[in-house]
Amino acid sequence: MLVTALVIAVLACAGIIAIGTRFLLAPRVAMLGYGVAPDSLRALTAIKGVRDISSGIVPLVVWATANHTALGWTLVAAALTPAADALIVLRNGGKPATALGIHGITAVLLIAAGLVLAHV
């Protein structure tokens, strides 16, 4: 039973990575596959909102069920999100001060705190 659950978990992780990749490489197809119009700003902001809420909840669950070392590595991995957000802002005409001052600093702080918690 444990092995089956682990296989499902790994497949789910791989699947969501594939879905995320599709959103980056074929956004119109991905939005249609998601079930909404490709130009739906409201759908995109809702997706972003849920992603951000999940990004805050997942590390807390890791910490509550594991330890600060696991939390640290989770934060290091989670730094991918604000780092990518900084690049998205820069590539789409946003202000460098916003990209680096909000998203970049968030990524750096997650990595720094994560490495301290992971005892690296």
C-alpha cells in the first residue's frame, strides 16, 4: 500500500510539473485544457491566488509533520517561484525595482532561511 501511494505521489508531482511546463510553452492550449478561455484575466489571477496560498501552506505542513530541516529544503525549493516571478516581471515590461525588490529579495530570503534551517 505504501509503495502504491508513493508511486501515485511521484506521478502526481511529475504530472503537475508537466502541466506547469505546458502553461509556459503553450499557454493558450493550457488555458483551454484548464477549462477557461485563453484570455481570461480573472482565471489567471485566480490561478495565481491559489498558487500563492498553496505556496504558503505547503511549507507549514512540511514543518508541522517533519522538522525544520525538511522545512529548510522546502523553502529552498520554493524559492523557484519568486525567482521565476522576477524573470516574468522583467520579460513582460515590468519594473526592475519590482522584479528584484519584491520577487528577487523574496527568493534570496527563502534560500537563506532555508539553508540555515537545513543546517547547510
